[in-house]
Amino acid sequence: MRHTLLIALLYGYFGGSLTAQADSTQLLKNINNSIAINIGWHQVKDENIHRKVHEGVQYGLAYSHLRTPKNRLQFSSQLQYARLRTEYEPTPTSTSVQLYLHGNYAWRCLEAETYQLYLGASAVAQYRFYSFPNWDESHVYWADDISLGLSSYFDWQIADKRQLMVTFQASLVSLFSRPAAYRNQKIDDLSFGGVLSKMHSNWDIGTLNKAIGLHFKLEYQIELSAQLTQAFSYTARYHRLEGNNSAAWQQIEHNVGVQLYF
């Protein structure tokens, strides 16, 4: 009887402790939706037009669906808009519109009382449209790619109802579309259908020698209630594409945002 009671007490203590450790790292619910708004700084250099850097303020709106019962499954989308200029232009006249579609699956590889580490794979589709009227009002410019790569997520509970999440993603292979460096036609078809057709032409495929995509995100999460979590984030992205018959294109983005999980 004494041994049975002692075993029950030990199980209650250590079992409850282990359960608390597992729960302490799970600030978010197992299934979450979120919306976010962000603002940042956008820089792009398209050597198809010239080597000058266009830059300006960028605005974005994002939606995400996240499942973490054990491993991590996430789908997200983001729309961004920016007005850009070079150092030689007094006001922004160029435009950037970008659509990001992202999915990833990551396995929980490491877990302790206050942190979790996930490693997995990601698939990303990115559409980017640019207009540079001061430099070329007759043609459209774009940089679209569909890539497969690696992803990692580190969740660290720094205090009660407070958590840091670090995300890093890198592309490995990409299918991408860019304008040809030398175009046969003087004027592109600037109708909606013409632009859409152009943005799905001149495809190329490559690994790190032709296409590079890096993504870093630092997120600070605060639990507001059992159903709501607020987050503040900083995101940095770098992309580079260069095809067989298109010049190099590079883009750097820095964004800060506010996100609400529900």
C-alpha cells in the first residue's frame, strides 16, 4: 500500500511536471489563423533596364493558417505594394506589386521545457510586377519564381505568455520567369491579358547558381487571451535571379509588422 501510494505521488509530480514542460512551449493553439499588416523598405536592381537601385517605402497585408498539433504545417499569402525611385529622381514614379504564396511542413526535431526546434521543407510561389515609366514606358518588368527549399523554426518561451519565434528559409531549386535582356518588340501589349501572358513566359530553371531566395523573420508573441495572441515582427528577405538570356535581378526587403493570431 505504501509503495503504491509512493508511486502514485511520484507519477503525479513528474508526470504533471513533464506535461507542464510540454505545454509551456505551446503559446499558440494547435490551429491558428492570423492576419498581419507591415511596412518596410524595398530595394530592387534590375539589370535588364540599368544597374541603378530603385528603392522606397513598402506596405503589405498578409494572411496565414498554422497547424502545430505536433509537427508544423503552414500556408500563408502576402500582398505588397511600393512606390520606388532612384537617387536621380526627386519623387517616386516607379511601382512594385508583389504576391507571395507559401507553404511548408516541418518536423519537431528538438523539444525542451522552454523551446522547440522544427526543421522541414517549403514551397514558395512569388509574383513580382514592376513599372519604370521614367526609364522604359513601353515594356513591363517582372521577376516570378516557384521554388522548393528548406525551412527552420525556433520557438523560445522567454516568460509567461511571452514567446520569441525565429524563422529561416532558403531556396534550393527554382523555376523562374524574367524578361529577355533584348526584346524583339518595341512596345509590349500593356493590356491585362498581355501583361499576364508576359509574366508567364521566358521560363528558366536553376539552383543557387541562378536563383537564390533567403528569408529571415524574428517574431515576439504576447498571449492576450486563450483565443488571441498578438505579435510584433521584423522580416528580412533577399532574392536574386539570373537566367540564360536575362540579366541579373536582385531585391532586398526589410519589414516590421503587427500580427494577430486567432
